[in-house]
Amino acid sequence: MNKETQQKDPFWVYVSITVFVIVAGILLIKQSENEKFAPIKQQVAEENAQMNIRVLN
């Protein structure tokens, strides 16, 4: 009888690595967008706070 060694198919390892790289890339892009637009969001929040003045009679 031949003793053949069976090698596991690395398909799922490749799939998991690819998914991890894609998700990490998306998260990095989202974080850089949040950092880029943070001053604009702060300015909008300040303008909203200034416009939210109630006039009391």
C-alpha cells in the first residue's frame, strides 16, 4: 500500500486573508475620510449651536 500524504487545500486560508485585507482597507479609508472631514463637521456643529438661539419675550 502506498502511503500518500494528503495536503489540506489552502483555499479557505486564501479567502480569509483576502477578506481581511479588503476589510482592513475599507476601515483605513473610512478612518482617513473621518479625519479629513472632522474640521468641517466641527464647523457645522458650531454653526448649528450659534443658530439655535431661542428668543424669549
